[in-house]
Amino acid sequence: MIAIPVESQSSDTMSTKLFGNAQFFALVDPKSKTHSIIPNEGCGNGIKTASFLVDQGTTSALYGFLGDGPFHLMVREGIEVYWLGKETMPLKKAIETALSQTLIRVTPENAKEFLDPGTAAGACECGCSHD
């Protein structure tokens, strides 16, 4: 299951920039290419959001802005993390992009280049130790 942070539950929703503040996630089945949109039970906290996606059985997560705490939690739990870019896009385009397998996979080795929490201070505000 591929998780894409989105702004709303409407069919014409857009991807959203801030991973931990996404109110909803589109969960995409890569085999059937179908999706459902669910409320983010961890909204407002990147670590809780990442844990929520683990609990949903997510295998891949896309993001625009993401701090290192949620990133490392997802990687430890076996979720592949991909950078969607810093601009929002229609969900349909985000799904097509995810399924095209052209996104950059973010790993601990290249994370410094692609992680950006998107906060005013430029630092992750999740409150974890970032291990």
C-alpha cells in the first residue's frame, strides 16, 4: 500500500506539503491501482503520523516536507520513503507518478539532501530523539 498525504477526502483533492500535518492519506493499492482516502489519526505530529501509517500496513510513503524523526521511524519499520517534490499536485497525478516508479527513494544515505521538515525554524519539531 502506498500512502500519499492529501488535503481532503474529495475525489479531486490535492497532495499536501506537510507530511505530519496532512489531515488525510490516500492509500493506493499498486496492483489494482485503486485508492481509498482515510483520516490521519496522527495529524499534527510526524511521529504519530508515521506510526499510524505503519499500523495501516503501508509499504511506501510519499512526502513533500518530512522531518528526520518520522523518516527514520518509517525506515526502521520497513516502509520505503519517496520524495514527491515540494509542490502540491492533484491526487490523480500523484498516483500516476508513484506508480511510474520514477520518484527518488530517500534512504539514510541520501536523507540529508531530501529531508526538510518545512517548519519556519527549518528543524523537525516532532519531539523525538531522531535516532
